[in-house]
Amino acid sequence: MNFPCTICGACCRNIKGVKELAPFDLGNGVCRHLDQQTQRCLIYENRPQICRVDTMYEKVFYKHYSLEEFYALNLKACQILQEKEGVEEALRIKNFEK
């Protein structure tokens, strides 16, 4: 099971306040590695660990949550960002399947 990211870019446009991503912030909360045309990460294969839901679970959060709980927390955060950003319905994240 993997986190069901829809690659909408909402999280990449809202990095302000994430200390691990401060060096990537353009100053407006948008990651400097987000392609403004395609809304895709320009360094996806080499993106920071904090940008990897599954990696963060395996390395840090497995101590605090079950995988399902961690996915549910990330899913909720994602849905909030997508709503804030007005992400088109086709790209909105749905509940994940086990």
C-alpha cells in the first residue's frame, strides 16, 4: 500500500512554516522546485525526505502511528490543502483503499 498522492502540487504550494523546507521556499510558500506550468516537482526522484509520505512513516512516524492512522492524517491535511487551493475535482484525493 502506498499513499494515494494525486500529484496536484497543493502541498508544494504550501511549504511556509515547514522548517525542513525553508531553503526551498520562494518567499511566498511555494517550493522553488515546483514547475509552475506543469505543477510537477522538478526534483521528484531526489526530493527531500519530508516530501515522501511513505519514507517519513518508515523512518520516523512508525513509532507513533499505525500506517493507516498516518495515512489518514496525511489524507486529511491533503484534502484541506486541496480545498484551500481550489484543486479541480478530478485531482482531489479520495479515501485510500487498503
